[in-house]
Amino acid sequence: MAFTLGWLVGCLSGCGEPLILARITCKHVYMSGSVISLRIDDEQKRRLDELSRRTGRPCSFYLREALSAHLADLEYVYRLEEEAAQVRRGELGTVPLSQLERECGLGD
């Protein structure tokens, strides 16, 4: 939540006393999403702080960018590892390369 204050200084008619009126505007800032806690080493923190300082963007911006850029890659790698484990356990079938070559017209 952010607040801005606007001040209006006036004078009561005939009293000679200043009248101070305050106008307070409340601006609600809503961001969808969840909050997480993350431990990083001192060097990563230093680099992140420096990048933030140089660009004027908050550290959280760069953490979200890094997560967005690499999350799909990590999901893909772990999915492949799970499928490889399923093949080793005999839960997922495979097709020999020679059969694929024949079916695709790539054989000798």
C-alpha cells in the first residue's frame, strides 16, 4: 500500500490563523502471485544487488526473469529423466532405431 499526501494551506476568514488541510490518497498496489523465500550465496546476492542498483529495477524482477527463463528447461530435463527411469523399469516401451529408420525410409 502506498500513500501520497497533498497539503493545502489556507487561512480562516477573519481569524488570521493558518488552516492546514490534509488530503490523503491511498493507492493500493495489488500483485497476483505468491511469495517465496530463497537462500542464495553472498556472491550471488552481491551480483544481484549490483545489477539492481545499475538498472534501477528491483532484485525480485531479475529473480522472476531467471525463473521464467529456466523453469521450462528444468521441467523438460526432469521429465526426460523420469521417462528414462520408466524405460529401465520396463514401464515404457521403446522402438529400435533400425525399425524407425525403415518406417521413415532412411534405411540403406
